[in-house]
Amino acid sequence: MNYEKELNGFLEYAGHYDRTNGMIELKVVHTLRVAEVMDRITAGLDLPDETRYLAALCAVFHDIGRFEQVTRYGTYNDRRSVNHAVLSCEVLRENGFLEHLPGKQQEMVLTAIENHNKLTIDEGLDEDTMLLAKLIRDADKVDIFRVFAEEEMVDTMGEMIEMVEQETVTDEVFEHFMAHECVPKDIRRTGLDIWVGFLAFFYDMNFPQSMKIALEEGYYRRQFDHAEFTLPETRERVEAILCELESYLDRF
């Protein structure tokens, strides 16, 4: 499987933006990393080369709209700007990145990308498109754990860790998490709600290989282990959340 040409095309496109901007560079690194994770996931699933190639394209291009989003709006927050998955599909169409593919395969990749940031995947997708959607959602989530742990908090969330340490987990977010449900973006009220939303990604993992990679890397709880939360009720909720998550992960 070779997608070097497409990866170089992505890097050339990204080079038109200011890579000294931390928010821009973060997404270049994230994309390269998601592509690596995708290779690992698909290698463990014994998939046809064609499927692995299309999955790789989903990884390379899933966030290509982020560069325009940051340039236009200065934020990653889709609610305050634009749906970055939809924008990514627009960029791909306008620049002809998928023109070498048959029409059916183009639509499969675009549909998978458009679904990568939704709370749940659209109903009614054909089996092959559903597989691509599940793959890119998993690969993206696995690297978001790394981004959450290693990248500058102000670049990823627009908020310093010292601010998050003073916040709490709101009731509705806590209830969703403890019920083993992903956290809808529109109910998150604090930066700590966003952190908990990241942890809830585990409830939406589709493949054992994805779970294995995330657990081996261990990025998912690093910020929680290092943070010093100031409010007693926050410390209690975070402890309950981490205990619930580890109990859930023990099954795998």
C-alpha cells in the first residue's frame, strides 16, 4: 500500500499556511500521526489493500479543513466557527485531491470524513463506507489522546491547565460518562467537561486494535494524573470517572 503521493499533496497544501502558528503545525503533526495509527489498525484487521488505501486517504485528509478554519476564525471550536469535517470535504473537492479515484470511492472517502467528528455515524451507509467511517473515527480518537497529553493546552482548547484545575465536571456530562455514553459537544460547559469528553471516546471505539494502541500509549489519563484540582467536589468526580473508566477498560 502506497499513499506517499497523497501525503505529499497534503504537506504541500499545508505549506501554504503559517506553520510557525502552533495551531497550524499541531494539525500537520496530528495528521501524520493519524496516518500512522491507521496503518497499525488496518494491518491488524487483514483488510484488502484497496480498503487499506482508502482508509489511509481518510486519515491523510480528514482534517485538511482545519487550516482554513484556524486562518478564518482563529479557533478549532466548530460551534464558534464552522464544521471542520464539512469544510475538509469542500477543500478536497475544490482542490481535486480525490480525482484519481472512481466516483464511488471518492464519495466513500468524503462520507467517512464528513462523519469522523459526529457524535454517531449517520444511518444508512453501505457496509464499505461504514467501515471507513469507523476506521477514521478510531484512528482520530487514538491520536487525540496524544494531542490532549502532549500539545500546548492553549492551542488545543484555548484554555490553560491552571484554569481547568479550578473548574468542575457539570452534572449532565458526568451522567453521560458514568452511563458509558459519548458526551455531546453542546452540553459541555467547562474545559474539564471537554477533558471528560475525550475520555468518553473509549465508549465509541470500534476495533480491538484501536483500544490496544490507546491503552499501550497511555496518553488518555496523563493530564488527569498531573492536574491538581482545587475543588473537593471536582476531585471526587474525577476520581469516580477514572475508576469507572478503568473498570470498563479491564474488560478488554
